[in-house]
Amino acid sequence: MTDDPAGAYPQHWEADVLLADGGAVHIRPAAPTDGPAIMAMHERMSDRTRYLRYFQAVSRISPAQLAVYTDVDHVSSVGLVAELGGQLIAAGSYHRDPTRPDTAEVAFVVEDAHQRRGLGSILLEHLAAAAQERGIKRFTAEVLGENQTMLRVFIDAGYAVTREFSSGVVDLAFDIKPTESSLAVITSREFRAESRSIARLLAPRSVAVIGASNETRKLGHAVLVNLLRAGFTGPVYPVNPETLSVQGVRAYKSVLDIPDPVDIAVVTVPAASVAQVLESCRIKGVHGLVVVTGGFADADADTDLAGDGAAAQRRMVALARANGMRVVGPNCLGLVNTDPGVRLNATLAPVVPPPGRVGFFCQSGALGIAILADAASRGLGLSSFVSAGNRADVSGNDLLQFWHSDDRTEVVLLYLESFGNPRKFARLARTLARDKPVIAVKSGRHALVSPGLAASSAAVSDTAVATLFAQSGVIRTDTLGEAFDAAQLLAHQPIPAGNRVAILGNSSALGVLALDACIEAGLVVVDEVPVDFGVNVSPGDLGAAVRVAVGRVDVDAVVVVYVPPVAIPGQAHAEALKEAARGARVPVVTTFLAVDGLAEALTVPGEDGGAARGSVPSYRTPERAVAALAHAVRYGAWRSRPAGSIPELDGVDAGRARELVTALRAKDPRDRALTDAELVELLDCYGIGILPFETADTAADVVAAAERIGYPVALKAYDLTWRHRYDQLGVRLSLGDADQVAVAYDDLADAGMPQVYIQAMAPRERGVLPTVLAVTSDPSFGALVSFGIGGVATELLHDLAYQAVPLTDVDAEDLIKAPKAAPLLTGYRGGPVVDQAAVVDLALRLSALADDLPEISELLLEPVLLGPAGASVTGATGRIGPPGVRPDVRRRLR
């Protein structure tokens, strides 16, 4: 579809959205053919609903009332409908005021059975977004004064609404430009809807296993056995048309034969049968599908029909969402919820960890069984676990929303192979990490050698991933074992407030290993040496020493190393350590070697049967204990820093920039370099000015251009290769008159550079530094802003710092301070202190541009001359093409 005033509409106006209760619906523009469906919707409405909408008793809407929704041109008038299960359940529209082209009247109606699910608010959000694209800035509405529900929709939307009351009708008016308040409302609604959507999957009242089997080698057998073995607290319904019972439980030929409601269905039948199963689940009113079966997008790389599996996967998800269902998978391991009130193990894994405080998302289905077994062997307790497989619908981003609100989850652990919507991930992770630690393992850090793995992994650079995680407060580990170690500490011990560590124990050898590990990790050992109490230290003395250490104001964490002497079991020492650490304000970790019953001795039992806070994590080596502690220290430092905010920048005209980019793409949709004129206009939209310049290729034209610009000027070769040589062969600076310009041009022309830039010189100051600012975009990840000090050495050493878009004010300041050469900005060896605020401002403007315009794939400002009095941009290059990554749109799914 194209953005066509003749009647077509932009494709992104269609969206799957989540309602307040977690159910899904499809929003799309209305069409003339929707007339009968809208009529049918009105017939299902109560007299009261029709009266509140049309201000009079209406038994059947008139052709004029129907035309409000269907007679629309998608420019001056737009109609949207909400579709669920093949029926329209809500409709809304706006119509431009012919006397005030920037104003439109908005109205909508929701079928009775679906009221109070947030549909009115969602229609308002989508209509406002469409209206802004069509140049409308203000909405008006008329609402009966007694229609308090509809009034709340407008008032609670976060806009500055004016109200006038006359003859029982309230006239409303408000600007629809997003505000901090309206965005907060949308974000809050997104959070609640996605959280509840996942809660419906993880805490079902009943489960059907479609494809359940008595044959031990089949997926349906494993899932059913695991559900029964875990003691799921609701009914389990095997579905198998060829048998009367499975594992002693009555079986049903179809999900439609089950007499009671079904919340989720675990699908284990072959891919070719999933469409038929989905249709049955649609009719049954199932809330969610867990599709363990593979053979969808995951199979495309292994067949001659590349794309068929992905297409079938898209059809499955579209149909599920259109009928209110969420989909986990396909090609996934399943779901686990260790809550004693649920006890759900809807996975292929026979061994799952005990109850605990860690929420675990694992993208891989194939590795999931081994990963869960490894976590269980380490005693890492989980609150819940989700394996999303192909992530056709439910993704890690959904789980981040759920775990943020889940009281049983205190730490989030992610095993990721790729990012679905990295911008949304960054936003959600940054918010969650302020309250709960987020630990992530990202596979594919290096070049992939397996063709199958390459097909399922996003081509995201390790720099981009590292930037995303660091900026969002995510604790990144290289291995799952390292992630489990960090999770055990953070789930049971306090977050350290600093990096000062006390090392105690009865082994000088282990103490020295811990000391070395601390120094290498950037931790400071208090008193500079470990404290060794001797091999025969008593439990009482060890406990007393730990109490002293955790009470010291100059200690932020304690490491205890202990080797039991011969014939001393060590449990008493472990118990003494646990009691001494209980309630401490600082974390305590330990390495107890060869102690039987250690886990029980160091564990504080929780009400759910798992380990509670106050349990002391023990590691096999001091190095592992210190590595986990170092992760916690860095996380604590990140969390203690100001969160920062995205500032409002003066001189920014994002609307004009969007119009410019749209026009450029319409003129030439290919990926191409931007011209100088296009760059100047685009940068001007964001308040970024380039020193005045012209181009010329004859001596007379060069001199004339210099006269127009004003002296002093610089001449620079048009070709970048000449312009950025180390010996500056292609540049002539500080030319003060026409004679100097003519001589300089002759030199450049004689050297093979007849086409040149003539540019105004930057203000001459002592200590001006050349710097480089750039935007780069990864097709799977999004945009990064980079900064570095100019110069050959910096280029050779790649001394650049990166931050992910969008930058907060704190991110921008961190970006400028991060390069190794950054001390040059602050008076290194007596040099001048340059205006860092000016380059921070430039970085924020580049971030805003990249965030608003994903079509700009590259943008380089070089050099940016930075001195004590400010920054001067003297050169820019860029590229425009198809947008490389999906935007983070809060009002729609994924």
C-alpha cells in the first residue's frame, strides 16, 4: 500500500495491539466494504451505548451515520476499526474541519462486550498518530455529559484538554502533539497490557496438549508427562483423535470437544497441521498458543522452498492475534512457572530448577533443555522460564514488561541469539534495570561458521551489542555459567554500593587468588591484603570476623574463602557464615572447598521451597566468586548514576525533516549518498550548521566565491581522498585575500584537484581540536552515535566511543568523556580546555536526527573543530536509503 491521497493509506496504520486485559486485536483503516460489519456491530450494541454515541435513541444507524466511518479518504478523514475473531468490535474516525484545516473532530464507539478493555484509548492514540501525519494538530470532540466513561478516555490520555459544557454536551478540544504526559500514558498502557498478556500465558487455569501421545519419543508425550509430573494446579486436557486416554488422563479428539474453557494450548503436532489446530483454538476461545513444533521460519534454510516456512509463520501469528491469542514459538521449548499456586512445566525439559527469584528468557529451543538442567545443577532457582524459539510473536521484550511487575522475580536472565526490536529492548531494559538486575548472554559475538546458525542469528556487531547493554544497565556476560554465577549473587545478596572488598579466610593461597582476581577486575581490597585466620579458625571466630567486616563503613563487599581441615566437615563454619551475613547491607560471597551439605548450610529457605534472600552463594573458585561480584559492582555503579533524560532541543523542526526525507525517498528510493545541498538542509532542521561554503572549478569562480563568503577562507579538495591526507596536501588554510586564494587554487589544480570547496575559516583560537561525530546504522540493531578526537593516531587505534540512539543528556556526556584521548578536551599537559558543552549539544542533535529519521543510514561530521569558544562543523557526508530497523512504537505490538 502507498501513501496515496486518492484513497490508499500507509501500511503502518494497520497494527496488532494489546488491550488492558492482555488480549490482542487488529486495528486497521476502515473501508467502504465494512458497512455491513459496522451495521452488525451496532445491532449487537445496547440501546444505551447507541444513545451515548449518537445523542438520541437509535435502533439502526442511518446511512449518514454509517458514512462517518466508511466514507473516508484517509487524508482529510480517516476511519479505523478494531477487528477480533472476524468481527468488528469498535470503530473510530476523524474529519477535518473545512474552516480550520489543522483541526479535526474525532469520535468512536465500542461494542458493549468489549468496553472497559482500553479500546477507546487505543483508537484515540492511533487516530491521533494518523492525523499528525496528515498535518492535523488539534482534535475536537462532543460527548454527552452523562457519558463519564468516554470523558475519561479523553481526559486520561495525557493531553491538555479544554472543556466547555452546554445543554448537556461537553465540547472538548486538545492539541494532539505528543507530550511528556501523553507519552507516559501510552507507555504505562503498553506496560500493563504486555504484562497481563504474559501473565495469562504463565498462569493459565487450564492447559490442553494438542498432539499428546503415549509414544515416549513424541513431543506430545514429553510435554504431557512434564505437566503432570510438575503437579500443575489446573486441569490438563490431552488432545489426540486416535486414543481414549494418554498417561491415564482422558483424551479428546479435538480441543472443541473439551467441555470446559481452555486458557493455553501446547501444540506439538507437525507444522502442516498447525493451521487446522489454530482454527479449532480460535473457535474454542483459547487465550494463547505454545507452539513447540518446528518447521516454520526455522526450516527455510534447510529446504529448497526458502520463505515458505516464514510465510506460514506470519499467517499463523496474524490469525492468532486477530482472534485475541498470543503465540509462544514456534520451534520453542515452552513455559515454566514455579509459583506453588501454578506449578507449570509446559516444556520438553524433564528437569527444571527449583523455585527462586530469577526470571529466565531463552531464545533457543534446542539448547533450552541443557540450559535448564545446568541451572538446576547449580541450584539456581527460577520464578519463571520462557523459551520463545522463532519469536514469531512473544519475545524477550514482552517478558521484560512482565518481570518488571512480577513480585516473584528479582533478577532477569536473558539468553539471546538476536534482537527483534532493539530500540524497544533498550528502552525496556533501561527502565527495568533501575529496579531489577538484568543479565544477558548474547551469542554470536564472533564470525559465525555454521550456515544454520548464521541463518538464525542477527548480523549485529559486537560493538553495537556492547553499547546497547552498557547504556541500558544490562550486565553482559560471555558465558551462561558466568551469567548463572552473577544471578545467584544478585538474587540472594544486596547490590554493592562501591568497589571496596574485604577478603577473609583460613587459606593464604585462596586469599591470594581472590586478591589477584579483585585487582584484575578493578576492585579495591581493603587493608591491601587478605585476612588469614589460620587453618583452624573456629566457626564462632569466623562468624565474628564476618560480622565485623560487613559492619565496616569502608567495606562494600566481603569474600570469604575456606578450606576445611582434615576431619572437620565444615558445615558449622558455613552455618556461622550464613548467620553472620544475614541482614548485612553488603553482599557476601564465598568459596568453600569440599564441604558436604554446603548448599543446605548456606541457604535460607524460602516460603516457596526455594532459596530466600540472605542465602550466601558459594563458588568453586575464588576467581568465579570475584567475577560475579565485579559484575554486581559495575551494575551498582550504573544504577547509582542519574538516569538522564532526552532534552528538548531548540531549533529542531522534525516535521520539516520528515517531509524532506519523504520527498527525497519518493524521488529516488535507492540507497545513495546525500548531496551537499541535501545535507545542509537536513542538518539545518536539527540546528546543525556547517560553516558557509561553495564549490568551484575555475580560478575566477573560486575567487568570486571567496569574496562572497568573506575572508579568511580555506580551499579544500572536493575529493575526500585528497582532503584527509596526513600531509594536508588537499587543503589550504587562512587565505586572507584574492591573490592568496588564486595562488592556492593554482597549486591544487596543478596537483590534480581542479574542483574545490571554498569555505569560511573557523574562529582562530589557541588549542582548537579536530573531532569527529558520526551516526552509523546496523540493519538489525539501529543507530549509534560515535565520537572521537581527530587525527591519524586515533584513526589507526580506532579510539572511538559509541552510544545507542536515543541519547539522554547523561549518555551524551559519557560519550564525549569515553575516548582514551578525551583528556585532550580538558587541558592535558597545559593545553586549553575546550567547550565540551558544544560537542555534547551536537551529539544530542545527531541522536535526535537518527531517532526521527531511520532512513539516514550514515552521517559523518568531520572535522568538527572544537575550541574554548565552541564548535564549528566544517564537513559532512551522509547516505539515505530504506529504513534499516523498526521504530519503537509503544502503541502497537512489537
